[in-house]
Amino acid sequence: MVDVWLPYGKTEVCARIPARNFLGNIEPKEKTGVADPRAEVEKALREPIGTGPLSKIVKPGDTVAIVVNDATRTTPSYLMVPPLLDELNQAGVKDESITIIFGCGTHRAVRLDEMKKLVGEEVLERVKVVNHDHKSDDLVYIGKTAKFGTKVYVNKIFAETDRRILTGNVELHYYAGYGGGRKSVLPAVSGAETIQSNHAMLLNPKARTGVLEGNPIHEDMMEAAELAKVDFILNIVTNGKNELVKAFAGDLEQAFYEGVKLVDEMYKVPIERRGDIVLVSPGGHPLDIDLYQAYKGVDNALDAVKRGGVMILLAECPEGHGQDVFYEWMTKMDGVKEMEKNIKRRFRLGGHKAYYLMKALQKTQIILASTMPDYLAQNTFKLKTARAINDALRDAFDIAGKNARVWAMSHGNMTLPIFKAAE
């Protein structure tokens, strides 16, 4: 037997897999965080990619808007914003001319206590901060994307400021391909109609994790950010402990793509065969706090399992299913086709996750080992259930056969297996 320890909530559990069945662990190639995050950010600002430094872009008296991520992301904006403010001050831009916009997209507004965690108290005392409201009645129309015809409405302060700076972290994202860069305009500071038009394209087969080429959502986002005349970006890549690994500053596209290269190096893992069974943990708390969050591990693991195979999702889910629209679509909609119609008609955050889950279930059976009530997991979310990880493994071998080969993924929410057939 091989003992494989996997994160579960705030602890770990041991899966016992027969050695002859075990293919191995699919793990990210993690890098350690830099010793001095501020020095790393300052270095990126001094050596921008594809642009001059900020001192050559802004001039004294300019107004500046800085977009930062909202509370649904773990982005350590407090590492990026203070050096950015200091750089602007040195270029002659006063704190009172700077506004930080929390790029909420369709999410709720960021609370004051969350703002303190996201950007730090010093920043809140220095500059004005606002939440973006995607339903605001004073959004500004800045044009239509040429390729897909998306009408781009953006935050009024963002549109009317002299200079626009985006911050964020580059990471895998399951329909935009990656987070970061252009995503800090669309959806972060865009209007409801703009977000709906863009996100409806998630039905396209190229709108996938880790894919940029031919991905209509990414291409549309990039064009929207170009229409918005973004002057400068500061993006970072972090590791599984949310430590800063590297910072990238400069041109909207070039700096973002450098971040993408590092993410690929760390989190895309080539595999030469698919498993009959894939055992995946999202990575423990808070990534498995509910099924809505934990699903990302399933989505990432899909390329590692054979069609008709079995996936075991090890996720504590102490807060149950999580998001209400996710639950509503699973209870009220009759399968993938109806969900597709609703995504085209009116994208609602949460509904897309129900769509992805139903699509995943067309490829693989999923056994959930969690604390969620069986009736909820089975009847609403169409999952098989097991009380413990080794019970789930036994059930998986019953389905896939005693010779089934098994992959394990301990950090499913941040690892993307890429199946490469042998030459």
C-alpha cells in the first residue's frame, strides 16, 4: 500500500492506495516566496516591461485611478499599492489626486474591515477608496469591441481620470484562461451589460483554464482594456502560501504575458496517461470551505481522468454548497442545454458553476467525501457520496475495476494537469 496524505479542511487525511494501482501525485512545481516583497515590487516598477517607468507616464497634477482586486480574491494588494503610491508621489502626483477602485465586477461591495486586510490601513488613510458598482447609473460608454461587439461600459471615475493603472495577480482561471492583466477592466470595473455579453461566451470550447489563444473571453477582455486606455499594470504571481514569487510591471499585454509564463511553469503539469480514478483535494481550508469553492479542483482535474472514469473529490465543505445561484440552477434547471440557454440569455454568477458541474458529470462519475448531507450532495448536486476517503476509494474501485490506475492531486485548485499523448 501507498499512503497518500491529502489536505482536508484544516487537517490532512490518509488515502491508502495499492502500490500496483498508483500512478503518482500530480503536484505544482512551487517556488518559494521572495525574502523582501517590497523590494521585488520596487524592482518591477523600476524595470517595467514594454513601457517607460511611471515617472515618464504620469505628470504632476494628473489624477490617477488604481484598480485592485475585491474580497473574493486572496491577492495581497497591500504588497503592491504602497510602493505604487510612493512611485506616483515621486513623479509629482499627490495622494489626494489618487483613487483606488475595488474591482468588484458582479460581486458585492467590499466592507471596511476587508479593505483594511486587502490594502492596509496606511493606504486607506492616504487616498480615496471606492467600490465599483456594476449596476450604477453613471457608467461611461467607451466603445464596442470590434471582434465580438461587446458594448463596454466602465466605472465613471476610472473612465474620467487622467491615468489608469491595474493591479492584480496572474493565476489560472477556468474560462478567462488566466486572472490578472485585462481582467481588472472587464469584469472588474465594467457594467452589467458588458459583463453579461463577455461571460456568455464561456460556452465556447476555447474558453478554458490555461488557454489564451482563440479564447473569446480573453480576447474580448483584452480589447475592452485597450478601449479603456490602460496606462500601466502591476501584476504578481504568488505561491500556494500566498507569498509573492515575482512581480511584473509595465505594458497591459506584455507584462501580463510574462506573468502567464511563470504561472505555466509553476502550475501546469504534463502527464502522459490519464487515470481511471483521480483523487483530488482542492487544497484544504479555505479552498474546500464549500462545494462552490471546491469545484475548481474538479474542473482542473478533468484532463487527468479517462472518459467514463471516476473522480473522488475530498472536500470538507463545512459551509455546505456555498453559493445560492449555484444551488438554484442545480434544483430548477433541467440539465446542460437549459443552462446553456440561460447563460446566453442572462449570465448570473454561480449559474456557470452549475453548468460546469453538469458538464463534468457527462465525462466522469464524482464521489464526494465531505461533511455535506448525503441528500443534498446526491439529490441536488448529482454526486455519489462517501463518509471517508478510503470508503470512496473502495467504491471507485468497484466502479472502475480492481486494476484501475489512480492519480492523486493534493492541491487541485491550483494545479492543472495537461495530458500529452506519447509521441
